[in-house]
Amino acid sequence: MSTTITAGDVTDFSGGGEERRKVAIILAFCGVGYLGMQRNPGAKTIEGELEEALFRAGAVTETDRGKPKQYDFTRCARTDKGVSAVGQVVSGRFHVDPPGFVDRLNANLPDQIRVFGYRRVPEKFSSKKFCDRRRYVYLLPVFALDPFTHRDREAVMASLGSGEEYVKCFECSERGRKNKITGVVGKLKGDSFDTKSLDVRSDVTSNNSCALSKFCYGEEEKERFNRILSYYVGSYNFHNFTTRIKADDPAANRSIISFTANTVISLDGIDFIKCEVLGQSFMLHQIRKMMGLAVAIMRNCAPESLIDTAFSKDVNITVPMAPEVGLYLDECFFTAYNNTQFEVGHEKVSMEAYKEEAEAFKLKYIYSHIGSAEGRYGSVALLLHSLNYRNYPDLNYGRNGHNTEPVLVYKTVGEAQETTEPEKNDENSQVKTSKDTIIVVT
């Protein structure tokens, strides 16, 4: 016999004869504090929380507890650590009676995970296999596209001169060169610098001028950024935009349907560009690496042609990866399934009925977290400080399949042969011997 439960209790349906039904559950979550979506024993994951809530809500029996294969559990997308979702869909065979299934689930879930509803589907339905498109959104701070904001640390170090102070970046926790601005006195105290009275965009420059530019995401910038993102649209080999997948693996072949960046929103005083990418499916880190390379190109750290180069099966390069905090799964689509003829009792799977709830959740948990996290920790700003050829030499990958940046070769004066074995701890992979004579090889 079934019983109504309160949070923390468990409803036992195992002896009541209630039929298990195949359903698709639509939910949202803020990924902060979780090591991704997929269940991983010993790790805190979204699925781990959901599976326990399903058991406590009486949807899963004690016998099947912790055994998702027993109730045919699948999910649309495996999100990375820290990545959020507004329209995630999972499916399985659950006890959903009596009425109040969604309320019972939410009573056993933390506030940052919310179930919007469920749909009855055929026994053969799989949220993973029947999902034919997935849309992700990456909220990118507008300043990330300004090449004069948060300059890379190598350019800063190269520009240091006598009389310059080496202090924290005004806008993040990275160290940078303090500009000589009239009226600014005093030294840095603690981990922050009061810039409320300063009308500056960045304290980091490559020369003696101040970065006082008022960068905005205008029509010219929008046109260029959308052009860069459009290079990803189509079917390509994305082996350079993931990990542990070789170029000859069929799994590296993915199709991007659209990639646009047309909207700017403001969160916690920071302007963000809403970058929307629609594709059939995505690999681990793929979107974050696509965003990382696009940002590097916009900041003139790499040529636009590098994207096409990265699709080549015989080219292996390392591209920057954008932080996880700005990424979220926006919606999963079941176009082919929803266009089929349904049997009595089966329903379409979509976010249409939950748009208002999803928007409210997104604003309260996901957007607020993204805005506050960038303001507090500066994850994107720190990435920008690292964009240089020392950290990412492949950003300078040349047309002939090699790095065209001039190479410094260290040679001992008076010796006939060059040393060709790089030292283990040399980040530049430069070659050193006992003397400091330098030869520039181009």
C-alpha cells in the first residue's frame, strides 16, 4: 500500500502492485559544487542526488536502489564538472503513482536541482538516443573580447621597466603592471585594489600608455565574432577540441547546426555575451575549447584559419579551454520523436509547458552564480592572462604545419655544435648550454 511522504521519508511501492511506467523527466540544476551530471561512485554528482531522490520518492524500489540499469535510466547529456542545465531530460521506468510524483521528488532534492515535470513515453524511448539536438549557452564576459583588457602575463613582464610597480590586476587576482595615473597614490594592500574612482578598463598594457578604451560589443565586433563562430558550423572532425579521442575515432566527427552570439545581458554589473550553439551532440570539453579558441582569435592571439586547421585529422594541437562556470545546457530537442504518431497515453517531450519555471530557475540560480562567480573569482580574466605562445604555442601554428614563431637557440661560444636536447624544466623548450650567446632561428 502506498503512502504519502514528507522530505526525508521513503515511500515503499514494492508491495503495492503499482505498475512501473516509462517516463521522461525534465529538470534543471546549477552545477556548482558537483562533479558533473553522470553518476560516479564516491563523487558528488547530479545523478547521484537524483537517484537517491527517486528512491526516497518511491519511484525506485529498495532492490533497484543504486542500480540504474535495472530501471533503464538514461540522460540526454553528460555535463562537465560545474556546468549547469535548464532543460536536461532523463528517462527510465519508475513508479509515478499516486499523484504528486514531481512534488515528492523535489521534496527530496536540494534547491539547486528542480524537476519541472514528466511525460509518459513508449517503452523503447531513450532520452539519449531519441534526442536529436542539444542547445548549449555560454555566457562570455564582453571584456574577454577586448585585447587591451587582462593582457597576458608574458606581455606584462616583457613591458616592465624601471620605476614600475608589479601589483595585482585591478579587475582580477592576476598580477599585472600598475599604470602611472595622475592622482592615484598609495600601494596595494591585501588582495584587492579600490578602483571605484578610476575610469580605466585594465591596468595591464604592453607599453607606457594606459588602457582607457571603452570597449563594447558593437555591430563591428558582433559581425567579426559571429563570423569566427560560424567556422564551427557544419560536420567536422573535432579531435582537437576534446580529450582522449583520436582523430581516426568516428566519435570525433560531430555536426554543429548553428553558433551565434547576438545578445548581451548584464549580471552583477558585468556585461555578458550570450553565445548559443546548437548541435546533435558534443564531446567532453568540446564547447569550452571551441569558445577558448574563438576568444583567442578575437584577441588577435591566433589567425581565424586556425579553426579549419584544427579540423585536419593529421594535425594535433592544443587550444585554450574556457572555464566551465559560464556554460549551461539550455534545451534538449526530440524533433523526430515528437513528429511521430503517438499511442494513447504517450506524450511529446519538450520544454514548452515549463518555460516560465525554467526562466525563473535560470535567473535565480544559474545566471546569478555565473555573474557573481566571475566578479569574485575572475575565471575568464585568469584565462585571458594566460593567452600567449608560451602557454599555447599552437596558437601560432603555421601554414606548413609547424610553429612559425622565431626560436631562440642557445649556443656555447667557440663550440662547433649546437645543443639540441631541451632541458626538462624549460617552459620555452629553448636549448641552453654554459654560455648566454643567443642565435635567433626563423
